[in-house]
Amino acid sequence: MTLDDYLREAEVAHGHLCAGQVLGVRLAMLGLEKLGIEDPRGKDRKRLVTFVEIDRCATDAISLVTGCRLGKRALKFRDWGKMAATFVDLGIKDVSTGKAIRIAAKESSKALARAMHPEIESKNQQQMLAYREMPEDDLFTKQWVSVKLPADEFPGYKGERIVCAECGEGVNFHREVLRDGRVLCRACAGERYYEIL
Ligand SMILES: [Zn+2]
Ligand SMILES: [Zn+2]
């Protein structure tokens, strides 16, 4: 699959073509290339877990290219507001510390896009074109990293399900909290993001 192939798919999946799609597709393609993963949505589909650090346009493109989805537990979201993603190769011997590469968009790429195409008024159009043309090293930084991925974070993990002592709702993947000797869900333990009306 080429950049253009992915962008066509990304446009359909995301709903529009934007600078974020170009950035996300290139970021993900670079991650796969560095890990030597050729067919992430086919024969290599169980080899990859991707951490994304932002929930913006590019995130959809990263998910599309890698085939890593939230519902498969292969896409992990860290809400850091950063245009970056880490690609973890599970297809190696010591899977507890996977070989991984973290790729971040350079802050300078926006200014460079302006310098490359001052004739284009729309920021989105300007960046869309410039992010296609820009050399990899102008667009991204890369770091080899090690990611500790506990067994219960793996996509295929099957664990026991406990029931919250307070609300009675079931909790998977060891997300329960022990509080004063009681096993609680995170909401009942005080991490509720909603208020009951
Ligand atoms: Zn978009
Ligand atoms: Zn509860």
C-alpha cells in the first residue's frame, strides 16, 4: 500500500481528507517500516500494539494504517495531547518488553509547511500538501523505546471478571480497585467522570 492508497481509505474512514490524515498515515507507515512489519492488517495483524497520545484527526489514520483498534485492545490511548504514537512489535521473543519505536511530529513542521507553500492560504491545504512532500526527518522525530506490556494489556487476554461490591457492575482486565477491604470499580472508588442525576 502506498501513501495515496492509504489516504484514499483514510478519507472514507475519517469522513474527510485533512492534514491530520496525511500526518497520521505517514507517521504510521514510518513506524511499520522501522519495525519491519509489512502486512499489519493481514498476516502480521497479531504482531502490533499501538499507543496514541492524542485523540485528533491523525489518530484515525494511525488506526487505519496499523489495523490497531480500541475494540481489539490493540490501540492504547494515552491522553497527553501530543501528536505522537508508539508502535510495539509483539512478534519478538521477550514480549514483556516489546521492541518499540515512538514517533512524534516535529513542532517545527507547521512553520516549514508555511515556508514551503506560502502561496496556499488555507492552513489545512498548505499542511496537507507540505506534509506529503516533506522529508521524513523534517516531519518526525524517532526514538527506539522499550514498552512494558503486562499480560492483561495484551489484545487476546482472557481474565476473570469481578463484580463491584458497591454498584454490582462487572469489571474486566483487573481494572478494579481495592478500597478499605472492598473490591470496587473505579467509578465507585471515586474516579467517576459523570454525576448521577
Ligand atoms: Zn480530519
Ligand atoms: Zn461500582
